[in-house]
Amino acid sequence: MLVGYARTSTSDQIAGLEAQERDLRAASCERVFSEQVSSVAARKVLKEALAFLRAGDVLVVARPDRLARNTAELLSIVEDLKAREVGLVILSMGGERLDTRNPTATLMLTILAGVAAWERSIMLERQREGIAKAKADGKYKGRKATIDAAAVAQLLSQGVGPAEVARRLDVARSSVYRLMPGAGPRQ
């Protein structure tokens, strides 16, 4: 059985999710699992899809980044599927399908995943350098505060506990604790 999995990170990416679902159905997937969740959040539907698969089935995804957060996770999923005798087909790999039931395709996937991880780390390094330069030039201010420090201080001075301050101001307790006297920067 061909089983598809589609994911977008946010609910405003409806067109992207619909395009993945369309491509998975065009690839003859009999069942398609879809979710709109960030890759860093728990992906419940992915777990359902992986649990649904049986020996002889094939998991089909549009792109590897829809399936895994990083190279290690991707390769872990591939190994788990292989051990369960489940194939993996990735539809969009430079215009070619990649089918891990073929050893050469598994090698290509490993290489491409490694290159993607390298590319991301280089991009993050350039981003950090840009932020450092902007800070040095006084152009980077960071995110605007979402909490009224004066209101927190006033409530704390009245003897209101941190949890109650957070509830009254509708902010996270951790934000209140950061603003408490003596909190200082975290190490």
C-alpha cells in the first residue's frame, strides 16, 4: 500500500499542504496523512502514519524536509522503515523520485541530507555574523518586549506572588521570574 504524508509548518500554508496532498494522490497514495504543525512541535499525525505502515508498504512524501527535522532524524526514520520492510519514496529530489528500496537511492538521500544540513549550518553562521554586525552598529534591537516590566515590579512590591502576577498580566511565569530582583542573566 502506498501511504502519503504531507506537512506544512503553519496554518497559513494551506496552498502548500493542498499541493503536497495533490502530488501524493497523483503518485497513487491510497491513504494520505496530513498535518499543519511546526517541525519542532510534536508531530502526532506523523507518528500515526508511521504506526500505520506494515511490511511491504511504501511511505511517500513530497520532500525530505516534510518528514524530518534534520539529517540524523531522516536517516533514523529510513532505518526504522527499512527494518520494518517499509519503503520510502521522496517525490521531489531535483526533479527525480528517490526510492529507498534501491541502495543507490539510499546513498543519494544520505548525501543530499548531509548537504542540506551543511547548507543550513552555513546559513545560520552567516545569520549570526549579520546579527552581530547589526548589534555592533546599533541597528539590531531584538524583539520588542511583550511584558510590562513596571506592572510586574509594582505587583511584586505589593507582595503578589510570581504565579499570580503572570496570571493577572497574562504572561508566562518564566517572564515574571526573569524580571524579579536578583534574577540576572541566565547562564
